[in-house]
Amino acid sequence: MRIDLHTHSNVSDGTGTPAQVMREAAAAGLDVVALTDHDSVGGWEEAEAEAARLGLGFVPGIEVSARDGRVSIHMLALWPRPDDAALAEILAFTREARVGRAQTIVDRISVDYLIEWDDVVAQAGDAATVGRPHIADALVARGHFAHRDEVFAEVLHNRSRYYVHHYAPEVHDAVRAIRSAGGVPVFAHPGAHARGRVVPDRVIASLAKAGLAGLEVDHRDHDEETRERLAGLVERHGLIRTGSSDYHGTGKLNRLGENLTSVEAFEALRAQRA
């Protein structure tokens, strides 16, 4: 069984509709796929209906923005209740903060590159969550860069002079909110050094005590040394090892199914649903 627990649609910063992501997942030979758009459940209904039509196992999820101090963290929430008021409030506040942050980033970039806020709005379309990927797409559309990844490497990385911090819940609070909503929290790409600062091992140990279920060990942004270190943390703290693509359609080089979660790990995660 081929299981991919981290994908994105155009509800956040992917390029395909939720239904299209499900069709692409089926074409890639996946058996189970999670839709985990940033801070939004807006794609679940469409994705679940298409997955059912295709005979594909569907996992509703969210990639929740969080922080540890000034370190940005992404926490996958698998199977949370979409009507949980506390989690919904966190997500709504974060989405709103993302817009203001994106506008400030555009203001800073516009000093050096021809770009306007309307360019970003056009790229975001009906997305519930506006973020840096849409700014990257706007710069590509303007002809400044060839690809979204190139923009992130040169302009939108976390150490860029254009970078702006934004509101996100403290990561322990995010884990507790996910658990309270019946969800299962998995730390997404925890060792992705190229994206910016990552948390030390002691934070992962603390999160395990707070309710963290798993670590996304097998991810494109982790080299072998990082995977070995994270696998050790999984063993040490009784966590579950996952792997996934972090698929964004044509927005990133990541391909569906390039990293997978084992059946045993998937069943262990599903057993923690509340």
C-alpha cells in the first residue's frame, strides 16, 4: 500500500484543485492520500468526493502554521474535527495574519522588482490561504524568475532581507489544539535546514510529552544524515515515523509518492484519532 500524507491544492499554495490532486494521486499509484492545505479545511469536501469516486483512501488534514520563538514550524493535523471552534479560530487568525504579512513582503520586494499586490491576488485566485508561494508565482509571471523554487532560493527564503515574521500559535499550543480537535499531530519536515532555522532536539522531546504523534522523517528536504538523526528521535521518544511528498502540483519539484508512510505507521497514526 502506497501512502502519502502531505499534499496541497490551490486552496492554499498548490496549483491543482482538490479533485485534481486526488486524480493525480491515483495516477501516481497511491492508495491513500492526505490533503493538508495550509491553515484551511476548504478543500476537504471536494477532495473526499473525488477520492471516493476513484476508490482512493482519503485522509483529511491541515498543515498548521506554528512557531517556537522565532522559528517557523509546520504541524500536520490529520483527521481533526473541522467544526472544532478553538482550532477554527486559530486557523482563521493565522490566515488573516498571512495576508498582512504578504502585503508587507510585496512592499519590500517592489523596491527592487516590478511587482504589485494585485499580481499576488491574481495568482492566489480563490485560495483560502495567501502566502509566499503566491508572491513567488507573481514574480515568475512578471518574468523576473523562471520557477517558484528559484524565487525562494534568491528572494523569499527565511534569511532574506524581504522576510517578514507573522502570527502563528506557539507550537505546544498548536499540538494541544490539534489533539483537542480529535486530530493527530505530525511535525512536518522538522529538519529542513535549507528553509531556515530548525528547532533543537529538546523541543521535539518536549512536544512528544505535549502530545506530538509523529515526525515526517522521509522528506525531500532531509538528507541522509538528517533522516538518521530524526529516526533516532522517533525511537527515543516513542513517536511514529512518516514520509510524504509535500506535493504542490507544478509549484514545486516535489512529486507525489516520492516519499511514503508505511502501512504500520499509518495504522498507528489512525489508532490515535479521537
